[in-house]
Amino acid sequence: MKKIILSASLLAFGISNAQEQTENEVPKLTFSGYAEIFYAYDFSQPENHIRQPFLYTYNRHNEFNLNLGLVKANYSTENMRANLALMAGTYPQDNMSAEQDLLKNISEANIGFKISKKKNIWIDAGIMPSHIGWESAIGRDNLTLTRSIAAENSPYFETGAKISYTSDNGKFYLSGLVLNGWQRIARPEGNQTLAFGHQLTYKFSDDLSLNSSSFIGNDKPTIDKRMRYFHDLYANFNLGTKWSGIVGFDIGAEQSAKGSEKYNSWYSPNLLLRYAITDRTKIGGRVEYFNDRNGVIIGTTTRNGFQTFGYSLNIDHEIYKNILWRTEARGFSAKDAIFMKDNSPENTNFFITTSLSAWF
């Protein structure tokens, strides 16, 4: 009788444990999609319809086009996760031009696993969204319609491996990364140098968070090795229930030549604000400055290089819960005449963009 009772108890215990384990390990597979159609009118009227060489999103003049179409699959359990996302549009066409043909339409392809039973510590590897910057390729997630000059000229994506830790209360996040390079999937030919980075985020409250991200590496062939050091710092904040904003500052430096102790630097301060007129209608604005006098990131043939002030004003209206209409007016003013109009150089540029995005 004792054996029967013991066997029944063990069986019940085993079933209970199996059920608990099954519940904890139930895999979750989700699919999502995003599409954004845009039209931009540049008053400089470029004949080839390509607006500016330093912009990689919404960069077509006087034509309707797809900025980004994205489909994504996500698989997750308690101890592992995986993402696969494919994309099309002018964004991948301009951003992925240096990649191999079969890789140009991959937005994400990564796998991660948890390495601690008690703490939220993960290792992820593959093609991932960048750990740098306050704006992403997904338009609806940003305060303004178009991306800042700083976002356009720092990585949108990266390939490598990272280890990350998130505190139990979700306020603190820390990661360390080993990367193929500065916005790279495939390494540049002749480059034998891995790159490194970090990201640290702290959420002080629901109304204020601070992010620090870095990049250290060489993005050129080893024969012309030039170390690059870059830091991205920004804060997200809310002022009451109507106002939200981002203040950010990027700064970088790269060796002027292989083995040189001299460095060429660039920097970019930014301020973005948004005001909620209603729950479905918002206005946003931005002021920015990008100084790259020595052409490390944005090359020009002018005396003072790229020293440009920018501003924009946008209005957003949520037509339905998953459809957003946005319109933005934006202008640039440069120290030198770096913009072309009617085959003549000018130091100003102005354009209007409108977009319609939908997601599921």
C-alpha cells in the first residue's frame, strides 16, 4: 500500500512539475509588419530625384515611394529568443548598398539565449538593430517624420554578438558588444579588426531616462587602419502629459592617418520636442547641428567641410489605431554652399515630406 501511495505521489509530483515546466517553456511565435509610403518635394528640384547624399531615408524627390516595408517573425521562450525580419524600400536600397546582394533585404536575423537562472542576462548574436541613437528605421516610433542628420550618419543596424543585463526592476540596462564594424553585415575587404561597443540605459522615472552608447573600431582595410571612437548620449523626457522630447549629443573622432596621433572629430547636438494636441493629433519640432569639418562621415569639397544647421516642424494624425499620417517641413543651412539648385551651389535647402504608415 505504501508503494502504491508513494508511486501515486511521485506521479502527481511529476505531472505537476511537467505542467509547470511546460507552462514556463511554452514557445511564443508572433508575426508583425510595417509599411510606410512617402512623398517628398525638394525645392532644389534635383534632376535625378535623389535628394541629398548624406540622407538615407525619404531620399527621393517628387515621387511616391516606399521608404520601408517590413515583415518580422519573433520566436521566444523563457530562455531563448530569435528574430527574422525582411525588408524592402528606399531605406534598405540606400543603407544596404555596400552589402552582398543576398543580405540587402535582411533587417534582422538574430538568436539569443539566457545564461542565468536568477538574473536577466542574455547573449544575442546576428544582425540586430543598432545600440546607437535615439531614432530607429521604424518611422512611427520617432518624434519627427524624417531622421536627424546624426541618426542618418550613425549605424541603423549592426552585426555581431552582445551580452546584456537588465535589472529586476527594469530600470537599469547594460550591454557589451563585439561587432563586424560601423553599420556592417559583411566585413570590409582587407579589414581584420573587430569593433567593440557598450550601451548603458537608466530609467530614473516614467518621465526621464538616460542612454550612453559607444563604438570603438576601425572600419577601413588594415593597410589603411584608422581607429574610430564614438559616443552617443541622449535623454528621453516628458513634461507633464502633453509634452515629450529628446535631447542628444553625438561626438566622434578618427585618426587622420594610419598610426597618426592626430584625430579628426565631428559632433552633433540635437533637441526634439512633441506636443499632443489631442490623443490622436500631435505636432513635433527639431533643431540640430552637425559639424564634420574634416569630412570623416560626410565629405564635401568645400573649405569648411560639412557644418550644417537643421530645423523641422511636423504634424501627425492617427487616422486609425494602426494608421498614421505625417507631414513635415524641414530646412538646412550650411556654412558653405554644399547644396545644388539649378546646377549652382547654395548654402540652404528646403523640402516637404508627407508619409502614410500602417502596421500590424
